[in-house]
Amino acid sequence: MAYSPVRKYKKKAVRRGREWLVRMLTALFSALFAFFGSWSYGQTGKIIPRRELLTGTASIHFIDVGQGDATMILTGDAAVLIDTGPRSSAGALTEYVKTYAGRLDYLILTHPHEDHVGGADDILESIPTGRILMPLVENSYTESLLHTAEEKNIPVFDTVPGSQYTAGEITCTLLGPVHKNYENLNNVSAVIRVDVGGTSLLISGDAEQEAELDVLMAGNLPLLDCDIYQVGHHGSSTSTSLEFFTAISPDHCVISCAYGNEYGHPHTTVLQLLTLSGAAVYRTDTEGTIVLDTDGKTITRRGSLVAAEEKQAS
């Protein structure tokens, strides 16, 4: 075919047109992100994650706080934080929540042990919070938190089995503790089913097998069946009995603990149980913060926020 300057010019014009269209679309989407982010902050006071706002999905953040628990559930218009990790991670946790949520509809504390409530004061001082839910038992942490809540004029609710709390599309149903007469404070842990969209999550704090059995015997079998399980007591063998785990029957399990912790968490027997079940298993001690995204039909793992090799080197 003979060389044609006209044809060559047309090809260049088409290529330039495509490049211009890509630039225009990029600028348009950037403007939309900026607009909706600013609009949502102006309306709700929240810096809502763009993914949840624009796609209508939800995300569950199992935040790496070392030897402790801190789990945040986000949708486009609501945010719930369950536990706040140890005091040593309070600053990092507060910045994380401030970045991804801006404010909280609920702060739920499973039980008053330092590795679950250590960052609560920092959260309450820095993050606007609608309500607090925690077991009202005599404890120095409980007294301190009640004092802070009174100063901030934040209502506090006890963990009563059967009660439900809703923020936007997030519904939290209390399954335990069945009672508060346990000798071991771990067993006072709130056992919470979280429903967001069509996805369910079970969190049981540090509830041990005695409390797990009480929840089972209270007739909660249908509500225990969940898609995601935050493994009880950081993967300790004191929790996650075969009966309790079978009732949950999760597809995804997340263990929150510190790398090389002094308790040996997670324990081998628990890891074996999780592995044999065929569930996907994630660990903050080796993988950093775990984020699971859901559209109500599928659950996908977002890219690791802290690489495993970085965790193990620290």
C-alpha cells in the first residue's frame, strides 16, 4: 500500500483524541471524588472512604493494634468501631479511624481489659462519637470510660442479650454475655453479630468456652451462623470450641494478635481447626491490617496495608 500522509495524519488525530478523552475522564472522576468527599463531610462530618461512598459497598477493617482487638465496620453513611486495642496503639488507631471514618455512630467495647479498651479514651477525645455500648461491670476501666462519656455527654448502653443497635445499613445484635456472674472477666465479653448489607460478622471478644456454651444454650444457633468470624481471644485455645465454631461455620476467619506475642497466640489447635474447616484465614500479626470489602454477595480481601515481611522485620 502506498504511503499516505493523510492516513498518517488521521491516525495521529485519532490517537490524540483518545488521549484527550482519557485525560478528560480522569479529571471528571477526580472532580467527582473531591465533590462527593467534600459533600459527605459537610453533611455528616465524616471523611467517608471513597470506595464505600461511590460503590455502595461496605468494608470491615481488622486494624493491626498489636496484641489486642480493634475492628471497624464502614458503609457510605455509617461507622461502628468495636474495641480499641491496647494503650500502646492508641495514637495509631485514632489516626486510622480519623482518616477512614471521621466520626463514629457507635463505639462498642466487648469487655474492660486493657488490650480491648486501652485506646478508648483517645478515641473519645479525638473522634466525635454517637453512643457507647459496653458491659457495665465494676472495673477501673469501666469507671474511667463512664466518667469520660459523662463529660462528653455520650449515652452509654449495657450489653443486654437480644438488643439491637442500627447505624445506617449496619445492625449489631447482642447474643452475649448471657449473664455477668462469671468469675473470669473474659466471659463478660459481648458476643456480637454484625449485619451489613448481606454480609454477617461474629465478634466474641475474649469469651472463653464456658461463655460460648452459654450462648449456644440460649438458643442463638441461627444467629451464630456468619460469613466472617473474628477468632475469639486472639486465637487462644481457651476459646473457639468445636461446637461454637461449627455453629458459626464461617468462610473467612481473622485473628488479631501481635507478632511473637508472649502468649503464643494463635494456638496450634485453633489454627488446625480453622484450616480443616476450609475457611480463609487472615492474621494481623503476619499480614498487618486486614480489610474485607463486601457488596452483600461477595467478600474480597483488599490489598494488605502492611506487608508480612515488614511486620516480621519490625
